Amino acid sequence: MIEARHLRVLRAVSTTGSFSAAARELGCTQPAVSQQMKALEASIGTTLLIRTGREMRLTQAGEALVRHASGILAGLTAAEEEVAAIAGLRAGRVRLVSFPSGSSTLVPGALAALRAEHPGTRVSLVEAEPPRSVDLLREGDCDIALAFRYGAAGGEWDDLVVRPLLTDRLIGLLPEGHRLAEAPSVSIGELAEESWIAGCPRCRRQLVEVCEESGFAPRIDFATDDYPAVMGLVGAGLGVAVLPELAVESVRPKGARAVPVEPAIEREIVALTLPDLARVPAVAATLDQLARTAAR
């Protein structure tokens, strides 16, 4: 019989590559990890790990079990939460992961409303950009992932429950003294000779694609995932940038002017969860509050 605790240990060993690193991640001792792996191998009757000196790798059976482990653990979490709600405990736990501009705009209002309506529901928050946030969801390390995408990426989220929240337009940021700072809008092509400040990898890729469609390759002199840093660099006159409107709303740009960009560049903001987790009352309530907050 396969136990959930053994699957968690196997997944940690697979991810970290060693018993000692897995023990640190799980908050236990190396001998405890070794014992649980031996118990798992004994219960299924085959070897899952091959140990050669300091190197450790999964056997074919180990790889197969790790592939199924995340779904099994997520299903168990969903079952535990749903049974607890049915039993009338009036308690719930939701692990939320969000990208930074979502954390500062959508998340606070949604969680405040959720706490007022369901005070027994606990929500934790960590930050990660997609696709890492989506990986965390699939790996069973969170219950809801706030994510975004540019355009329709066919099949990207077909295995997930997708709750559309809003469409977020990208806004140009120019130094206050820039020749186009007072313009009602600016085209990407007009900024072809500028020094650029780029954001997260996914946003950076989108920027390059849009600029190339306008006939030039942007000269990216600075790259940072920190939106206040982007605004600070623009405000100091070191370059131009495009940022999501959510990010511009969350940080007041000093010395920078926000100008609409043409053609419009938009990203779709969504909340993602697994099909099993979507039926958990606390997760469903959190999704509803995120949707209500985004609609305001």
C-alpha cells in the first residue's frame, strides 16, 4: 500500500537529488528520509532509486511514480478539505500564488472580503511569475495560481480550471522630460531608438515580439522583475518601458509619465486551479472573491 507521506518524500528526493537535501526541504532527518524510501520500495516491491556514490537517479518505476505523485497528493488535499467542509468544521485552507502586480492590486481586496465572509478560512500567499506559478499548481504546492498570458496559447492550460478575471493593457512609461511624454498615446515604432527597461521573462519576450512586428529590435539595457525599480530607472531618464496597467496602479511613478501604447498590447489575467480543487468550498470561495474584485 502506497502512503501519501512516502510519495511526498519521493517527490522531494526527486526534486532535490539527494536524501540530505530532501530532509532539509521536509524538515526532518536524513535517516528518516532513507527509512521512508525503503518502506516505499518494500511496499511496491521494486527499486525506485539507484544510488551510485553521491549521485542518485530514479529508475523507470520511480519516474512513473513521481509523475503520478503530484496528482495523487492534490487529490488527497482536495478530499481532505471537502470532507472537512461537509463535516461542518467551517474551516478551510487555501494556498495562493500570484505574480507581484496581482498581489498588490487584486489579492488584498479579495482576501479582505473573503475573511469578512468566511473568517475560518486561512489563505497563505507566495509570489511567482508564470510559468513557475503554474508549475507550482501542477506539482501540488498551491491551490490557486494567479497567472497571465499574452494572446491565446493553445493547450497551455487545458488540464486546469481557468477562471478569467480581467484584461490588463500595457502602458508606456517615459521620463517626464521625454519628447513624447505629453502625447495622448505613443506607438511602439516611435521608441525604436530608445534604451529599454524590460520586466519579467514572459513580459520581456512579449516586448521583443511586439517591437519586431514594428520593424525593430529593442535595445534592452536593463532588466528587472521589480516594478518600482523599472519606474525608478525610467524616472531617472535611463530608458523607456511598457508595464501592465495593474503594475502602474500599484506604484506611483516618480519622474515618469504613463502614456497609452498603440497598437494596444493586452494580457489576460486568470485564476487557475486543478479540477479536484475547484470543488473544495474554500478554493471556490476564493475564486469567486478574486472574480468580484477584478470586476470592480
